[in-house]
Amino acid sequence: MSKAPHLTFDLDMPGVSRGHLVVPGGSDRGELLLPVFSLNKGEGPRLLVTGGNHGDELEGPLVARRLIEWLQKEQICGRVIVLPVLNPLAVEAWSRNTPLDGLNLNRIFPGRADGSVTQRIADAVSRVLLPMADTVFDLHSFGPRWDFPPAATTHPIADPDLMARTVRMAEAFKLPLTLVWQHNDTVGMFDIVAQNRGKVFVCAEFGGGTVGANNLAIYEAGVRNAIIALGLVEGEAESLTFREQKSCQTLETHPSDELKSPATGIFEPRRSVFDEVKQGDVIGILHLMDSPAAESIDICAPGPSIVLGIASGAHVDANKLVAIVARPLKL
């Protein structure tokens, strides 16, 4: 058994190639074979598209597979590598984390060759595929308990040139929302590792709940728009409509914009995504379950802002995220 991650085919071969990224086995399980598609049309941009980073976000793997057929017909230059499912163990379990070791793949990059299976997946992707790309699109969704608009997202980047190029690439998706997301839980994220290596990395996020045909169509069109903007495919970007809105917004959000439940209870949303709110406006209500007086607590906007995401009505524990707000980006 090989002790180094590797591909079962030569990425430099012209035309269409299919094979696997081999993730070596360890003490917890044997090797993994991650299906990989490559279309090499010579000189031009080098793009890596990944999905299935989190196992309960299935829009990404579906859109990634839909792109493969389109690229074979339309790609004119450069190279596109598609890895539809980064973490098959989590996808099989419909779980955010890998059941075998309990780890979140998107918090342990660049991984470890001698680590657990999730760490070995991150190591294989970091060592074998990431060096082959200049640009990375990692396709996520916001999980089944949230309402979140179609968005192309990034984090703040210290290099101002890379920051500007990344925001422009995110805006090229022409999704209803481009988001610069600053939060504290970024250690080990795929995008942080890629950006530290000078790569343009955009993370797509979309919605929650069931995987529906309309949402998939918007998601796929956004990724196609970005691929056209890269010059890999000729054509015109598609104008996208989400809930009868065609406008695109570029926003930013900070840790203080993440609104959490002050206690255990049932959260009732009172606002929808893209609603504009003022300081003190009620975004949702937490109904306490252990109070005979049926008391409730208002969850209010911290200042003038736009509702970015809101949890579905559900039982929540104390200090759990229930809403996020944002405001126009100021670079």
C-alpha cells in the first residue's frame, strides 16, 4: 500500500481524464478513493472545484457533477479539476463531521499524513490537488436548519491585492449576495490555507432545508458565471433571480453580528433574509420552555443592518447561533 497520497492518472494529459485521489490508509481504516475529473485544454486558468466538504451539505456535490457534463461541451482553454466529494464518510452519514473520528474536515487543513482519516483527506488534497490550481471554488450550503441566500463568500485577507481579486471573483458569480465573513472560528479552514498560498478561493453557500430543483439551478448558474468570468468558457453571464429579486449585494459581517440564543428554548423567526432592520428591531423571539409564565426573550438587531441568515423555528440550546446580520462592504 502506498504511503503517499497520489492520483491514479496524469493530470497533464490533454483532454478528459477520470480517476481517483488515493488517500492512504491508517490505523483507523484502509485507503479511500475520491473520484476526480479533469479537463485539460492547455494554457489558461487552472481551477479546482470541490464539494462535499461537510457531509450534510449536498448541493455542492450535485452541482459539481452537473458541471462536468457542461465543461466537456463548453470549456475552451485551461484546466478544470473537479472533486465532487471531499469527505465521502461524512456524506454517507449525512453528517457535518466525519463519524469515524468526529472531526470537521474544514477545520483541520492542511491535515496530517500520519493523522486520522479526516486529517489524511486534508493532507492529500493540500499536497496533491491544491498546488495544481490558481483558483478554488469550494461548494457548500448552509445546512438544513437555516434560511440563507445564495452567496459567494470569502474571509478578510491581509494581502490587499489578493483580497481585491478574491472579492472580484466572488462578485463574478453574480449571486444575490457576495459576503466577506469575519469570524473567530477560522483555524484549519480550507480557504485560509489556500489563500496563504496565494490562491484565489471562493466558498459558495446556499440556503438550507431540502435540496430543491430551483435552488440547484441558481447555484449552478452562479458557478457557471464565475467560470465564464475566468475565461475558461465563452458566453454571457446569466442574470439570477432569487425570491423575485435580481439585485446583487456585497456585504460584510463580523463576530458581533452573530446573534445567539441567551437561553434554552424554542426560536421563532420574525424576519426573512435581506430584510433591512434598525437597532433594536426584533429579528426573532426565544420562547422559554421551563417557565410557567410562558416568558419570551426578544432577539434584536445590534444596529442598522441587513438580515443575512436566520435559523428555522426549532428548539435551541443556550448560546447557539440563531441569526446573522450584515452591512455593505467597505474595503
